[in-house]
Amino acid sequence: MNLWKIIEKMIDFILCKLLRLKINETQWEALMQFVKFGIVGLSNTAISYVIYVLTLILFQKNNLIPSVDYLAAQVIAFILSVLWSFYWNNKFVFEKADNEERNIVHALIKTYISYAFTGLFLNSILSLLWVEVLGIPKIIAPIINLLVSVPLNFVMNKFWAFRKSEK
């Protein structure tokens, strides 16, 4: 049994057996899509954060752009992690149906735009607020940003970047 089936069975057990919730097929599919998005998001967050920290350390050890090192590290982490997310969201979360048309280039561009808004623009503004105004450590700021950016990214990806269009 693959990992996804195990996760699905665990969720079914918790929601339907333990909590005795009645979930129809459409609701179940929507829930599983959200869970898949969460899994991809967790992996993306881990990858983005590791890239951010490694880049920040590299900048700091070499005294490169010290006043905005954390913002530059965030941009680099953004570019690489969005590619990761796009691949897995396209393949695993927002799977293309047989009767669906998907322009992969348009979907990638829309993904970059949606992530640019939340993951780059919004997170940069929030990071400036956390670091410069509230004095939160540079290393912690991206973690706080997740509370805003993750839910917003799901909505933008589901209803815009990977919106279904019939052939």
C-alpha cells in the first residue's frame, strides 16, 4: 500500500469512524485535494526554508548585501520552491482529467503570479514588518508568514492557475 492510501485511510478513520461525520463523495474529493495541497505545501515550505537559510548563511558569511540579505535569500528560495510546487501541484493535486485541456505554460505563469503575490510580495512586506518593526529574528519571519500565504495560495491555485477547462 502506498503512502497516500495510508494517509487517506487514516483521515477516513478519524473523520468517519471516530468523529462519525457523514462525508459524500464530492466533499471527500475536495477534502483530499486540500490534504494533497497541504502535503505539497509542507514539502515546498521545507524546501523553501532550507534554501532560504542556506542562502542567508552564504550571504552572511561572505558579507554580501547585509542590509537586505534576508530579502534576497527569500527571492532565491521563492524561484526554486515555486518550480517544486508547480510540478507536484500539476502532477498530484490538481490532476488533469481526460476531457480537460491545460496549457502547461499558462498554468506555470499563473502559478508564478499567484505565488509572487503571496510568496514574494506579501511575504516580503510581512517580513519587513516582522524584522524591522517588531524585531522578530530574520530566521523566524518566513515561518510566521505561512499563516497568511498558505490558505491564499490554495485558493489562487485551485480557482485560477489550475482552473479546469473542457476540451
